[in-house]
Amino acid sequence: ISEEYVNLAINNAKTLDLDTKIRWHTSAFKDFKPPRERGILIMNPPYNKRLKQDKLKEFYLMLHDTLKKHYRGYRAYILTGDIENYRSIHLRPSAELEFYNGPIKVKFLKYLIKR
């Protein structure tokens, strides 16, 4: 949602000469319509640092609804440190890795969103 953070990501991508190979958008996830029928989505949602626990459950439910509505045919990769609420996505990951991102235990989940 934050244009400031998107601009930071663009600047980081420029250092790797990737800025023109990525489509950049500032939008709430639930409002964004992907530009293609198939693709890859990579996301790193909040880890319960800025959002309260009750809002995170709602957030993960919104992820489920949006993935099913707009991302059919996509592979979605989600890195999450919210080990409790990610299950509110209500989709079964086709693969998952568990590791630490600094002191935070995280999961990297792969979802195949069926058409």
C-alpha cells in the first residue's frame, strides 16, 4: 500500500538491474487485479509486529479470498512469521520450508491456486 516502500524496493532492484523486469504497483492487495492469467506471486505479510493479532486473522482470511478470486492459475509463495494465523488462508500448501529469519521462526509456503 505504501508508495514509499515500493520506491525502496524499486531502488533495491535497480542495484541488481531488475527494476525494468518487474511490474511495480501500489495498491491494497485485495484491490489489485494481476495482469496475467498465470504467474508467480511472492509475498511477505506482517509478522504481528505492527498489526494486532485479531486484525491479522482477518488479514489472512482476506488473503484466502483474494487468492481464490484473482489469482487462479498462479503459484503463490508466502513467507510468514505468523505461525498461528497463516492457517486462516485455508489453503493447503504444496510445499513448505521452516527456518529462522534472524530470531523469528518463519515458514516459506508454496500454494498452487487452482483454476
